[in-house]
Amino acid sequence: MHSPVYVAILVFFLAEAAAAGTIRCNGQVIEDDTVDPVMLSEVLEKCGEPRSREGSVLIYDQPGDMQGVLRFNDSDELERLEVERRP
């Protein structure tokens, strides 16, 4: 059984990742709040092929039962990155 401190720290870091719009792929960080737009080609280079791809939405598995959902615009720029629980 996990201690309450461990659980609190884990919840804090998961909440921070969700709030910041950040995922990690192969030791690389992808963020949606950067000054320069993150391009689709950059994400594919850093992360490889996603678990799922539906049009301009890529879904990458994250640690635990989380997933990163990346939405790109028509110019292949990252518009939004959300971290959520896998269904």
C-alpha cells in the first residue's frame, strides 16, 4: 500500500503535467506553452508514431494510466496539448 505522502506527490506531479500541457517522449519534452509553435514534424521526430491518430489529433501513452492528446491546426502547429486518463 502506498503512503499518503507518496500519493500526494504523485497527484501533484500529474496535476502539474496536465496544467502545463507537457508530455515526455523518449526523454524529450513536448510543451504547448512555448513561444515558438511546436510543429507536427518535431513531435513525430521526438516521439515517433502515436498510439492513435485521428486526422490532426495524435494520442501518446504516458506513464501510469495517462495519455497525451495533441491537437494540431491546418498549418501543422500544436494548438493544444492535454494530459488525461486513458479511457
